[in-house]
Amino acid sequence: MNTLKGKINKKEIDHIPFGPFKIRVPFIHYRFEWPDYFQGLLMCAVDLAAIPLIIELLGMPFEAAMAIVILNGILYLTHHLLGDPSVPGWITPAIPLIMIYVQDFDMGPDRVKALMAFQLMLGTLSIFLGVTKLAKKVVSLIPSSIKSGIIIGAGISAILTVFNDGGRFDVYPYSISISVGLAFYLIYSSHFSKLMEKNSFFKHIGNLGIFPIILIAVFISPILNESTWPDLEWGLTKPDFKLLFSNYTIFGVGLPSLTMFLSALPTVFATYIILFGDVLQSEAILKESYSERKDEIVDYDSNRAHIIFGARNTAMSFFGPDITMCGPLWAAMHVVIVERYKKGKKAMNSIFGGGGSFRWGTNTGLFLLPIVSLVKPILGVALALTLIIQGFVSVKVGILESKSKKDLGIAGIIAAVLIAKGASWGFAIGIVLVFLIYGKDFFKSGGDDGSTKNFLI
């Protein structure tokens, strides 16, 4: 457990202890934060971007895919309700790896069952590592070059998914180009960072993450004849849970075979490595607020987080197998919430109020037909935008994971093999290369020809 210990006036907000969990209910244990709720109401558009991916890979009708998104959204609420202060999301960097894995199976029941097996194994592995508190020990045993190669490979795969022949770029070339250009300017440009420091309007735009870009795409894409204008509808969405359960879950297609569980193992391990990086990132973002908030003790427990997102994946494997998986972190929104939290108690009473209210907002938005119908024509653009940004981040993080020039060379080969042949071959080639190059120092690889600080110079 990583509990912040500080000055006397720091205290943890009220909760109901329940084993490793700390139950908190809105309006009772924390103040509901309306700014974060309304932001979530709009940002549900990003959650909806999973729908075209689910439709493409599972052949699922829109209404059944909508049911999966809503089930996933409901399970997002378990994090702040059970004591985890992060804003949860997809395991975005792993999506290309999972796509490669499921495409080895025929469209239909076999592909659905393969995805079930994958998500169930990932969920039970996460729960086991959380309960036994072995997560950090397991990841630390994996050579840096292998971790680096998997993360780099996942990042490049994400970008290739957009730009491959017949990919989303071929359908929305100008919309994606404009959206990605704006996104990189707003998120990574030093020029825009300076504008945010000088002007509150630009700061507010920057804090909205990629939502302004998605909103712009709603208008740009039809103007460029790359999508239709939104056909705004009123009322509530109509997810088809009956169709989902009867055709795309264990209750309709049956149990996966043993060979499906075995074939999923390499991709499950690769996905877990990526997932663990999100856990570390979640904690690091929270720590940035500790020195500025003198009033609240924030208890971030990575083992508790493992149990929660492990249970989410396990549940979804039975009730709605999902390509995007159930991850511990939506990095962009976690940063936005923490930044507002750092402004003080008046801005946000508790971090749980901010994250919790945001996720209550996204869940409300998923049921509102005007919001869903507004963004429906450009969900492919939203997904492409998400994958390209994630690819950028993953390649950067993956390179920095290497501890030496040799590590980076091995990582490059692993990444290429992973993209071409999948996680099984990537892992196998990586293990052989690390053994041949480092020998008996297999688990200590990486430190013989430079550190992460200077080996790229």
C-alpha cells in the first residue's frame, strides 16, 4: 500500500472498510463535483469510439456493441466506489496486439470464444497478482529489452492499424490528418503550452483533452464528404443486451476450448506488461498532487487496483467480451482531473469526487441519444485519433524502457517480429536474443553499455 503520510491536518475522507477495499458513495462520502460530471457527459464520445472496432472485429450490430460499451462503463464506477482514486479506461496500447490475436480465428463464434478466453485469463491473472501482491516482482523479472520491444511493437501496431490498406485513413484521410494535427498541437506543442500559461481560455481548452478535436471532427468530416452529417435523435439509447448475450457471450456460443486458452497466453503476458505500465503511470500522476494538497491523504494501492480491474475483465469475459479490455487508467482524463484537484479544496473537495463524478457523467452520456447520435458518424475518426496518440506515447515509453544500446537493438527486433507474427513469436525471439547476448545475466540485462540517460546520445 502506498499511503501518503504528511502533516497533521491531512486526513483520509470517510469510507466503509471492506477487506482491501474502501467503499465510498457519492453525496454521502464525497462531494459530487458537477464540473467533472458535465465534462464526463461530453467525453463519453471517446468511450463510444470502441464501437466501430467491436463491429469490425466481431461482426456485431451497433446496438449489441453499444451494450458492451455500457457494461464496461458501469464497471468503470467500481474503481472510485471501492477506493481506487484513478480514472479507469481501456488498455489502449494493447488493442493492436489483441486485434492481431483474434484475427487468427475465423469470424463468428470461434473469434468470440477466443476473445473470451483471452479476457478471462487476463482478469484472473490480474486478480491473482493483486491478492498475492506479486505484481511488481513478476514484472521486475522480465528483461528490459523484452518489455521495451513489446511496448514499441504495440505502439507501431496501433499506428499501422490506421494506415494499413483499407484502414481508417483510407476512409477519412483529411479528417484524420486535421484531427491528429490539432491533437498533437494541443497536447504536445510547446507553443500551445505557453498559450495555456498566459490565457485561461486556452488552458480550459487544453484541459478538455481530445474532446474539442472530436467535436471539430463532427463538422469537418461531413464538410469534406468523408462522413454524413449527424442525424440528431432524441430520447434514450437502446442497447441490445438480449442479442449480446445470445450471440456473443458464453451463454450463447459456449465455452472456449483449452487450445484457445493456451494460444492466448503470450498475448496475455504482453498485454499485462503494458497494463502494469499504466498502473505505475497512474500512481506517478497522483503523486504530483501530494505536495499541493495539504488536506487529504490519498491511498493508492496498486494491489487493490489489480483486484478491481482484474474483476472487471473477468466479468466482461462472461457478459460482454471487449477488444479494448478493462484497464486501470485513462491517462488523459486522469491528468485533467488531478490538475483541477491540485488547485485546492474549493476547486475539488476530494480526488474521489472528481474521478467519480466524471465517470458518473460518462455513464449518463452513454444513455443520451442526442450525444450518441451526434458523434456516431465520426466514431472511426475518434478511434484513429486515439490509436495514433497512443502509438506516439508507446513508442516513446518503449524506447526509454531500454537500458542500453543492446537492449534497444533487441527491442527493435522484438517489435518487428511482434508486428509481423504476433506476441508468441515476439516473446520467443526476445528470449532467445537476450539469452544469446547476456547469457547468465539474463535477468540483469541492459547495463553494460550506457544508461537510459545517455545511451541514445
